[in-house]
Amino acid sequence: MTEQSQHEVVFPPELAGDRIECVYLTCFRPEFTSLAIVMQYSSVRMLQAESLDEADFILTVTGAGVFLTDVTFPDGNWRDALRMAAEMHPHAASLIAAEPVDAPYLTGAGELGACGVLWKPFDFAEAIRLIRTADQASQDRGAANAAYSRLPGGFTR
């Protein structure tokens, strides 16, 4: 198995139109794979990161508009992930994948930049809706930043 095939579900060429890219920071490969298989048929390309540094790298290389993070992962937690995304990838809209029992620990997620929570076990229709909505938010941010950059003085976010 190649390095690429370990972290990515191959996207069918016939669906390669205006696809959404979502980086999912998780160390749970079966969970990632089941979500990625469903999402590929909804024009969403899922890319798995297993560490904060890997998520940063994939977001940098792909320019993905959506960032999904588990509550915890080997080198951090959702707060670390949202801080990284806000500082390094302000164009990306962030979501948190969480169990209902994690709800009390997600206080302040909105203030740190989370656009929403995708509850586990995944409801695939809800996952599609949330990821599409997050991608639209990312596109809106990009359009706003482009407009700001044309203002006198070159203001950008």
C-alpha cells in the first residue's frame, strides 16, 4: 500500500468537478474510511491527518476549505487543532467530530473558530450537510478576504 493510499480514499474521476476537500484529524482509520467512502460520492474528498503537524501540512499543500478534528488525538486536542487552523489556515472552516458525552468539554469551541460539531456515530446525511455548509463558509471567507485586499492600504485578514 502506498503512502498516498493510506491517507486518502481515491476520488472517482467522474465526480471530479467542483469537489470539496476536507482534512480530518483522526487516528481512527476505520471511522475515517467509512466517512470518506460515503463522502466521495457527495463530491467531498476526505484526507486523513494523524497528527497536528500532518494536518497543518495537508491543509497547506491542498488549501482544503474544511478542517474536521476529533476531540483528542495523540499530540493534542480540539483546542490545539482550532488554534492551529485559525493561525495558519484562516480560510478553512473548522468542525469538531465528537461523542455526545464530550459535549460539556466543548465549551468555547465557537469562540475558537469551530463552525459546528459532527456527532458520532456519524449520521452521513448530517455529515454531508455540515461539510457542505462549512465549505460555503470557507468560500465566503475567501471572497471577503479578496475584497478586503483590494481596499486602499491592502488590508487583508
